[in-house]
Amino acid sequence: MQTIFIELYDHIKQIEIMEEQLEQVISMPRIGDAAPEFKAVTTQGDINFPADYEGSWVILFSHPADFTPVCTSEFMTFATMEEKFNKANCKLVGLSIDGLYSHIAWLRTIKEKIEYKGMKDVEVNFPLIEDITMNVAKKYGMIQPNEDTTKAVRAVFFIDPKGIIRTIIYYPLSLGRNFDELYRVIIALKAADEFGVATPADWYPGDDVIIGPAGSCGTAKDRMEDGDIDCKDWFFCTKKLDKDTVLDKVLKK
Ligand code: BEZ
């Protein structure tokens, strides 16, 4: 009889865990969705997200934990590049499932003690959200239970000035992000919006851009004959877009 109760208890516990995991997965936002709203305490004061960021691009990113080496290398890199992102009208907001005092102590330690790859005395001036309740992490699908149930994965959400999620990238706990790629994504998203084009594999400003597929046979034929457009075939056409023209539009003066 006792064994039956133990088995039943285990079974119920298992169902509870599965329900919790399902809830976390269901609330994963997707590209094109409005960024889920939240209010939070950060190392730079309270924020109301995304309302406080209207008119700017934002990179909302999570990291597994304070006082960990990969995260430290990432924060030093991101903080060092912050001005570059700001020039692209892009603000940075970090998050981990740690409390405010832990965040503050970690960021002070980074500034006072850590020297890495020529970076030292690094001050992190962008807000780092305290999310001890996992409220925000759950809303954004940053907890991926088969990777870790209490640490956020390295998620990166690119949110446009209207509060729409435009790109999402996830990395596991062990893999530090490539911050040049994150910068490239912001520039490419802005260039695509400004010039009504798409950007091919490994695109950087100055490389040719893709013009959308022709919607009719007539357009396809015109394109093939347009001297400014280079069509490899009717469905794959590129055109020149010089670097200065792109950067003039996407970077603040
Ligand atoms: C790190 O940032 O070093 C780290 C965090 C969690 C798991 C593995 C590495």
C-alpha cells in the first residue's frame, strides 16, 4: 500500500514538473511578436519595458549567472562596444536570475579587478535586470529546462523602435556570444528597413544586397534587363549599395 502512495506521489510530482516546463515553453515569444511587457528593477533603476525604449532599437539579452567566467568575458566585451551600439540607436539591456546586490557586486568586481584581452577598468553602464523570480526570463523563454532549470540560456532579442521582436538568437551556457555578429545583425536589420532590401549570407555594409523576388513575369523580365541589377537568374537579383550610403542612414551623426 505504502509503495503505491510513493509511486502516486512521484507520478504527481512528475506531472507538476512537466506542466511547469510546458508553461515556460508556451510563453516563448517569436519573431514578429510584440515584445512581452514587464516592469523590473535594474542596476540603473526601474524600467518599464519596452515602453521606456520606444524610438530605439534594443538588444535584450540574458546570461546564466553573475560571477561566472564566460558571462564576465561577455559583459566586458558588450560594455566596451556599448557606444558603437548606441551610435546605431541601439540600447543594451541584460538579465540574469540573480538579485540586484549580486549584480552590483559582480559589476564592481569586473571594474576593479578583471583584466581580459586588453580590456580593463570596464564599467557596465547599461541596465542589468534582477530576475530572481524568473518572471521576465519565463516570459521570454530564456529558461530552457533541458539545458538548465534555474539558469537562463544566452538569449538575444533584437527589438525594433516600435517594440516588435525582429531577430532571436539562442546560445547554450557554455558558448560565449560573438558580439561583432550581434552588431552586424543590428546594422543589417536597419539597412533592410531603410533600403527595402534583404542581405545575403555574411553581408557587411558595402557588399551587394538582394532585391525581393519579382512578383510578376513582366517585373522579372524588366529586372533581367536593368543595367543596375545583377540577376543570376530571375529569382536571385542583387544590386550595389555602397558602404557610406548604408552607414549614413543607419548610424547617428
Ligand atoms: C559562465 O558564464 O562561465 C558559465 C555559466 C554557466 C554555465 C557555464 C558557464
